[in-house]
Amino acid sequence: MKLYKLLTFSFLFAALTSCTFTENIYVNDNGAGKFSVDLDGSSLMAMAGDQIGNQMGAEAKKDIDSTFTFKQLFAAKKDSIAKLSPESQKELKKIENFVVHTKMSSEKKEFLMTLSTDFKNVNELQDILQTLSTFQKLEQGGSAAAASPFGGNFGNNNSKLSYTYNGKKFTRTAVIDQQKVAEKAKDSTADMSKMIFSSSSYILKYHFPKKIKKVSNPDALFSEDRKTITIQYPFTDYMENPDKLNFEVEFEK
């Protein structure tokens, strides 16, 4: 299956079911690390895997275990990208090194997708999720991309997201853009988006090189070694109240 066809179908499939999104950040001693968003849509496969396989065709009925980069995808879509504005092309450049790993099996009732990238400093991740939404511009007007969790909806939650880490503290801060909120209120597709993701969850799971002294969010769960925190939210909070996901971590000396 071609890369773009696989990715577009995967996005559309995920948008039609309740999913669990997990935002992972692994921070090393030197401040570098890895960022990923894991999507688990296995619940729909458990309910309707056979029917989905039939809709996808004979080729897609086979188990899928595919890994590729957005850079490869963009190479296949270079003609479409050339028609985008310089600003949009610059945005896409930011995510070309993302690795996409998809596992799908109707027999095993499994649908998993991971988008990941390395970073030298968490500051590089500023608005990285919003940047992912530029994927929809590769298929302008296409319903599949527009409905995708890693396309028009995912990341496009009317906020500016930034991270900081200095060895003593870590912060995740989303600042809501009130102008965009007002514009979204006029968007007739907003209610549909809310309906699609109403039963989905968004989990933050951050891994640090030092023990955590305290976290500003009282719902944070600690790993046994106190170096990892996990916080779970309804996906609607991520979309409608992104500042609820803000928090600060303070580390032991």
C-alpha cells in the first residue's frame, strides 16, 4: 500500500472511533530527548475489524506493520507541496523528520500508530502539535485529511503550546488564542469534531532523568522511581480547554 494511501486511511479510520492518544516526552540528562504521540484505536478493530478490512480492500486485509518518515511522504507529494505557500512549506519542513509507525491487524483486533521525533532541546517542540495539522494542506479540501486526528483537528486546538526544561523545572504551557476561539465558534464543523472525539482520551506521559519533587497538577500519577508522571484527560479537554493540561514539574536537587 502506498505511503500516502496508508496514512490517509489510517487518519480517517482513527477519526471515526474512540481512541487513546498518549503524548510521550523522554528527557535525557543533557536536555535532549524524544517526543512521540501514540494513537491506540484498537477498540474499533475489536468491534468492527472485519468490516473495516472489507472496506479497505484485499491488500489492506493483510496485517500492516509499516515505518516511514514524513520526508518520504513529502517526496511522494512534492508536486502538491510546491503549490503551497512558502509559509506552509516552511511549516511542513519542521515535521519532515517525524517517523510514522503503523500496526494494523483485523485478525488481532489491533490498530496502533506512533509519530515520533528526536529533539536537542524541548524548546524545539514549541507548537509541534499544531505544526502537525499542516498535513491537511497536502490534500486541500480532502475530507480524510481534514477529519484526521493528526490532520486538521489534532493539534489545532486554538492555542500556542510551549515546553521548557532547565534541569530544575519543566513546564508545559498552552496559551489560548481568544481570536481563534471566537472564529471556531462560528465553524459549523466544530460540533462534529466534538462528537467524533467525545469518547477519546488524551494522556500525558513524561519521563525525566531526575526524581520529581512535586507537580502542580494534583491528578498526576508517579512511577515507582518518581521519574515519570502520567496525567489523563478527556480528549475534549485537550481540544476545548487546552490550558487545563498546563503544569509545572519541580525536581529534587
